Amino acid sequence: MDLGIIEKAANAVADKHRLSIIMEIAKKGSIACGDVCCFTCLSQPTVSHHVKILVDSGVLNSTKNGRVVELTINKEMMKQLSMFFLKLS
């Protein structure tokens, strides 16, 4: 287990706005990046900043379909993060 990867993912999810993005994607399975502004009430540049952090950390996957960027949860990364915290309990 690479602690650098775990640290980056843990830092990415340690924000209330990013957690709300992750929770919405978990409910829906995937979401268009452009739709994130609607449920977070954040500006587009702020949403882009948060999404970039989540994607760069490996917490989210982004897939471009034409002009739409779809966001999904990287389940493998979430498993690694969960396993790390389970080992601490």
C-alpha cells in the first residue's frame, strides 16, 4: 500500500464540497461534470477546481463522451482508502 497515494486521496475527500460531489455520484452512479454546479451551488471555476483535485487524486474517474465529461467513483481507490482506515481500527 503506497502511503503517498492514500495521503493524496484522503486529502481530496477532506472537504465538504468534494464529499458532497462524491456522495451525489455514489447515488447516481455517474454525473456529467457540468451538472455539479447545480447541486453544489458553487461557481463553475470552483467546481472545476474541486473536480480536478478529486480526479488527480484518483478518487474520481473522468471520461470524455463527445463534449460531455462523465464523472464516476474510482471504486478501486475507495477500496484502498477503506482498507487503510480499517487497518487503523
